[in-house]
Amino acid sequence: MNPKLDGKVAIVTGGARGIGRAVTLALVNENADVAIVSNTSIELARNLAGEISRTGRRALAIKADVTKSDEVDRAVEETSRCLGRIDILVNNAGIVRVGPVIDFGEEDWDATLDVNAKGVFLFSKAVAKYMTSQRKGKIVNIASDSGKTGEPLFAAYSASKFAVVGFTQAFALEMAPYNINVNAVCPCYVETEMLEYTAKIFSALESVSLDEIKRRRLTEIPLGRMAAPEDIARAVVFLASDDSAFITGQSINVTGGGAKKFCVGE
């Protein structure tokens, strides 16, 4: 089979760990060149870029804070200058803060909205200037099923991901005249460090074992397993390829058929 993304250039924010790393490798596997944007994991990004470069594909590691417009603009300009163009943007960088609203810190709220929502806005805005001149491009935002159904203790995270879903719909309409597709992927439970972090919090809050928390989560997934990062990456590749040419403004669930319950326990 011919690679789906032969010769394309992609930017992946938060591309060194978890879902982002899987997305980066999946894009490279389809013959894309990739700029891996990271802030807190830049050494991992550099190591990954080195691994990719040894396969014959081009890869950059760029340190940038997705919440700072000057750093975002610099990262996008560096990608265009070094790799020649920008065809794909994957807005993957994200954080989670968990806790009841009445006790939730303003700093945690601001940080969550800044990284998860503002970061998507800033990178999409910066990249669109390049894509509109090409009159072609793909923007894929990593949202969440928490961006469709809120749940206790995840108010800030849900608000940020609801924002991503709404932004995806609105920006898709603005970019449609330029032949730029804007879509989102909405994962459920994915086997990453973030999943472990939230599971430990719920284990402590409910005074039950970590295994019990994971068992409860599995009961919410009809396919009977947590998602692997590669499951999300395959959806991203589809939306980044010409296979999705007539799809825009959509937020596609990748949840194993499940939907989160509106409760803390069972």
C-alpha cells in the first residue's frame, strides 16, 4: 500500500509522550516529516526526533509553551523554514487537574484552560496563516469524551475539552473555503500516565483499590479494554489523510463504544 501521508509535514504538540508519541510515530510510518513540540518533555522529544531521523524521515524537536503566542509563532515559523511547508497540525498537548469545584484552585483552572483550550487556539491560528496560502491542510484536535459529557471532579478538564469541540466546529466553517479540514478525536480511557494519575486520585477519594477503579472503568467500555495510544493515533492518521477529504467540523469518539457515566463510582 502507498503511504497515506507521503511527503507531508506535520506538527504534533505534546508529541513526545503518551498519545502524542503514538501520533508522531503513526504519522512518520505513513511517510510524513514531523515537528515534535514539547515544553516539559523536550529531552524526550529530542530523543524521539533522533530516532525518526535515523529512519530517513525528517524530524525536529521544538521547545515551546503552547500558551505563549510568541513561542507558538516561533515554533510554526521554524517548522516551515526547516521542513519547507506545513500540511498537518495535531493539537495534542494537554493537562488534567482533578477536584471538586468548591475546592478547586483558580491557578489550576487557568492552567487547564490555557493549555487545553488556548493552546489549540494559538497553534491553529498560527498554522492557518500557512495553510490558507496553500489552500489545503488538516487540523486534528485531541479533545475527549469529557468534552461531550461532564463528570464530577473534572469540571476544568471538561470545560476545556468542551471548548475544543466547540472551537473545532466553528473553525472548520471558517477554514472550509480554503479546503482546510478541522476535526477532533475524542478518546475515553487511554493507557497513559494521565490515566494512572486520575485513577490514583479516585482510588484515594473513594478508599478503594487502584485495581477496583480500573475494573469500574472497564465496565464502561463495551469492547472490554482500555484504549491504547495507537488506537487514537490511527484515528488521527485517518483525519490527517485524504481519506477524510469530505469530513470537517466533526468530533469523533474513539471510546470502544462506551460513554462515561455521570457519577463518581458505579
